[in-house]
Amino acid sequence: MSVVGFDVGFMNCYIAVARAGGIETVANEYSDRCTPACVSFGPRNRSIGAAAKSQVVTNSQNTVQGFKRFHGRAFSDPFVQGMKSSLVYELSQMPTGTTGIKVPCYYTDAERRSVLDAAQIAGLNCLRLMNETTAVALAYGIYKQDLPAPEEKPRTVAFVDVGHSGYQVSVCAFNKGKLKVLATAFDPHLGGKDFDEVLVNHFCEEFGKKYKLDVKSKPRALVRLYQECEKLKKLMSANSSDLPLNIECFMNDIDVTGKLNRGQFEEMCVDILARVEPPLRSIMEQANLKSEDIYAVEIVGGASRIPAVKERISKFFGKELSMTLNADEAVARGCALQCAILSPAFKVREFSITDVVPYPISLKWNSAAEDGVSDCEVFPKNHAAPFSKVLTFYRKEPFSLEAYYNNPKELLYPDPTIGQYMIQKVVPQATGESSKVKVKVRINIHGIFSVSSASLVEMQKSEEGEEPMDTEQTNKMQMDEDEQKNQDDGQKDNGDKKSETEEMETSEDGKQEKKSDQPPQAKKPKVKTKVLDLPIENNPQWQLAIEMLNLFVENEGKMIMQDKLEKERNDAKNNVEEYVYDMRDKLHGMFEKFITESDRDTFSLKLEDTENWLYEDGEDQPKQVYIDRLTELKKLGQPVQDRYTESEERPKAFEDLGKQLQQYMKIVEAFKIKEEQYDHLDEVEVQKVDKMVSDVMIWMNSKMNQQSKQSLNVDPVVKAAEITAKTRELFSACNPIVTKPKPKVELPKDDKPAEQNGPVNGQENTEAEAGDNGKAPADGAEATDSKPDMDLD
């Protein structure tokens, strides 16, 4: 079972896998650990990654990149409509109204659901959608051996992620085996692309004045300029001197050139650089921290390498920046670690993670007493996640809840709605009073909001004298294990705060009241309570319907199969082309002696015809046509190749057979002169070996003589395989005879009784004799020698 972490960025992707030796970032088919987030659509198949990136210029209108920003958005979304003008490819509306096709911490509910749908379409079992800054924090903290103990003050670290399309900041508190995100802030519109945009606009204006070129009118030219400006930006991060930008045949066969240095570039980016500090200031205010409270500042992301960005971050915190993490791979590695923690296949050091809600989430509903609308904030900004709460309503009939983000200024969405949730089958009590309805709302491990369950508490009068059975407590909805764990952690860290999971009751006028604030009620007759689960109709915003999702999964399967068939077709075509070029060179090289002149001319003509056919009628043919063509060519070329191979292998095979014959001939001669080594062999058997050697010798000499008279351009008299088979036959027949071991000679038995164990090699057994005669041991002998019994270790 594979445990993999995916970091799907705006421009590139990184994939990390958990293995026995740790976390490893895997390389693609080009041995590169960075894979472009790019898909190119051809007439027959798709190209993905590096293969698609190479088609950005040549097939610009059908090559899609930067699609990360379109997750979960409606086609009519102003953001999407605004981006259409800057894209070289077209966007089209899908039947659901969405632009369809690790996550940034600022992703909303709809965007997260879209990523999960995309993962399901791709056939991935997503264990968790993880905020990018949280993944970086995990990659940072899990290997630290010097973190404070759980009861000590946590170590506070700031993480700054400046990517190509977004800027994210978080502050995390670390204790041993524990990570808690304190606050997050972000600027979804600030990233490396903005610096690229400044360069592109600068050179578009310069080339317009200098060469009279309207660069933005030509998509291919614009794509090339973006590529060159990105390279120039990276060079300026390492050099402060003037750097050139040269593009050959840019537009209308005109070569363009320009230059820029880091100082000029930073002056052009003053407005962009001014946006670096506000998110930093925001997290410090949210977490109530000062700069001296921050232990370290870790920066990651491709755009974090820009000197001016690093300078402003360092200046804000008043300390040197830490770059202990791989700026590109940290997110993928953190995701792989989280996946390994969640997977039963790996044993990983215990490390709990408490994330936060990026936007405040509220619920609103129609009041039962009035025609007005009531609402409440259920999850404030930076609330711990995953988490759940139980709300209590009093209703006589089904009712609906609407979840929404109550601070739309921070959103990139025009509609802050998360979803509509209908609580069904609500009925009044038998007495006609409103029923108590408990609704459980939660933020799950993916950061997605849902109304997970609802139940109705039915009150039943008990007979007189019967003990009441309060089942409300036993049937009360429980947190999931992971949520309860996070709740416990949160309570330990925030002992002075009220319980995060307090129940709230909503009265008929829509006001929230804590149960503890309810006035004491008069004693009522003893009643039983019965809890009934209620069905919920979930209508989240912009989620794919099951039917549509299944259709996309089916279509993806078809496209994968089509890609596979097209690859096989291209491989078959390439095999024909490769064979043509290979054989054409060899016919006038190493194969020249192994084919007649007339056959060579015929074969060369056939190869030339095939080459012409490949670039004309054979440009786009089915796979089987290429296979048949290759088979036809091999009918002419394979015999030539076989003759060459035989001429290379045959001498070695004859040599091995000759050595075998020489070995057995020497053994036979040794037997005949009665050498002691072989005098135990049976004479009849040795005669068989002699005859076998003689027969094989005659066969070998005959074949060698015939082959020496044979021309190289005709099939050989004997093949290397036949010679090898003859060698094996000789070995299997003769080797068991000549390697027969000598019979063992039994030594004559000695009738004398065995002497008592004692010294050997002429030494006198004085101690034994002394013991037998009852004499005292000689002077100087050890006292223990005279003891008849000894304990040996």
C-alpha cells in the first residue's frame, strides 16, 4: 500500500512517498522531482507534466496550466470571467456550471470539495486535505528532538509560504508530540506570478516602443515572453548586475533584446512588496504575540527566494530567517508524513495536529415564533479543527439551516454561502408542544463544514411507580475520536476558556441561550426520553452530484485507456522508424559481409520506401499497420542480423567445446597410465568416455571444416546453440564418470582396550599414574590435580 503526499501547485507539482527509510520525494520519468502542473490536449490523447510543458508554445490554445485557482468556482464567477482575458486557452462552461478542473489555507468549502472530487476522479483515496502551512509545520516539527514538554510553554514558530499564486502565513505552537496552529493569514493574490507580470508588462512596453510590436496580440509570443521573464527573475535573485533578455525570432522574424538589474526590478515592484507585511501583522494580532515571542521564522515557496521579499519578512520580525526546510518540497513531505500517521501500514511517532478554521462560519434559520431570521456564529475565525458542536432547537415541523461565511470581505467569492441543510421528519410531541431537536455541526479533517447528524428527543410519560429511564445522556451524539482528541487538547491549552463543545438551545424567538442559563422549571411527572435519528438533506454549494461525479470517473477511465492505446500506437510507429535508421546504417557497416550485394540493394530500397511512407501515408496509421510493417522488414533483416550474431558467438562456443574435450582426453590418458588419482575408475566407463570424446571431436572438426568453406553471407552450417547443446551433452555424459569419488578405506579395529584420556605427544601421564598407585602428587603440582572429581565449566 502506497502512502503518498501531493503538493499540487500553481505551476509545479511535488510528490512525496513514505517508505521504510523515511520520506522521499519521487522523480518523474525525466528523473526530475519537479513536475509541471500542466495538461496538453492533442487530437488523440493528453500529455501531462513535462511533456505538456514542452507544448505550451506550440500548442498554446490546448495546453492548460494554472487551473488550481479555478477549483470550485462557477463559470459566471467574476473572478473566472476576469481571468479569461489573460488566458491563452479557452474556458468553457460545464453542465454543472463549474469550471472543472495539499490546499492553500484560504481555500473555502467549495474549493475543498472540488479538490476531493478531483482526487476521486483521478482514483486517489484522499485521507486528508491539509493546509499548506500546516503541512510545512508538520515537516518542521516531527523531527525536532528538543521541543518543550507538554506541560511547558510551547515553542512558537512562524511559517511564511510565498508561492507562485498565493501568500500564506501561519503561527504554530509546538510541544513534544504536538502541533497547534494559532492563527493564519493570507493574500491569495500575491505570489511569484505578480513579479512575472511586472516584468512582462515592462518588456511588452519596451518592445512596443523599440520594435513596434504588439506582444499581447500574439498568444505564442506572450507565452515565450512569460517563460523568459521567469528565467530572468530567478537570475536576478542571485545577481545584482545588469542581466540581458534575448529572444530569437520573437515576432515577425524579429529578434528582441533587453536588459534589467535587481535594483530597477525592485523599484518596479514597490507596490507588490508593500503587500508582504499586512498578513504578517495580522497573524501577530490574531495570536496576541510580539516579535520576541517568535522562536524562529521558516520560509518556503518558490517566490521566497526573491531577496526583497526575504528582506521585508526579516525586517518585520527583527531576526534572521530560517531556511532549514526544502523550499519546494516541504509541503509534499509534510503531507506524506500526515498520510503515514493516518495509515495503519506505518508506525510513526505520535504527533497530534490541531488546525484552524480560516474563515468564521455562521448558521441562520427561520425563527419558529416570528417570520424573522435568526443566526449565530458556530465556528469563529481560527477555531480549532477538526471539531464539532451540538445545537438544540425546538420545532414542530421540518426546518432548514443555511451555513455561510460571515466575513465576506476576506473571501474571493461573491457568494459566501456554504450550503443549505434541511432537517426532515420533525414532528411535535404527543402533547402538541415543540420537540427538542439536536443538530450536530462539524468541521471535518478536510476543513469542510457539514451538518453531520440530527436527532429528535421524544418525551414519553412513565406509569406511576415506574422508574424514569433517561436515555438522553446515553444516546447523546459523541464526537469522533479524532475530534474528541482535539477537543481534549484544546481544553488543556485553554483552561481559562469555556468548553468549545457547549450545547446551545435556540428558543422560539430565535435567541441563543446556554442550558445553564435556563430558569429552573417546576417538577414534572416522570417521563422517559427516546432519541430518534432524523434524515438530513445536504445541499452544499457547488458540489458535483453523484451522477455527474460517476460520469467524470467513467470519462477519466476512457481517457486513460485512450492515452494508453495512443502510447502503444506511437511506440509501434517509433519502433518501425528506429529499425529503419538502425538497419540502414548497419547494412553498410557491421552487416556488410553478411548479405549479398543484390539482397543489400533490395533491402535498402525497402527501408527507403518505408521511411518515405512513415512521413506521408504512414504518419497516422493504426497500431497493427506499424506492427505488420516491422514484421515485413524483419523478414529481410533478421537473417542478416542472425548471421552476424552467429559469427560473433560461434568461435566462443567452439572454444568452450574444445576445452571440454581436452579436459576429458587428459583424464583418459591419466587412467591409461594408471595414475593413482583415477585408478579407482571403472575401465568400461572410461572407454565410454573415450569413445564419446572421439565422436564429438570428429563432429567438431567436421563442422569447423565445413564452416570455414562457407561464405559469411549465407546461413551457417552449424549454429552456436547447436555447439552449446553438444557441450552440455558431453558434460552430462562424461562428468559423472570422471568425477566419481574414491571408495573410503576402513581402518583396522584395535582390540586393545582404550587407554584413559591423558596427555599426548610423548608427555608422561604422571598425574594419572600417581592417582592409580595412591601416591601423593609430585612437588609443585597444583592441589586441584589430586582431586578425583572436578566440576568443569
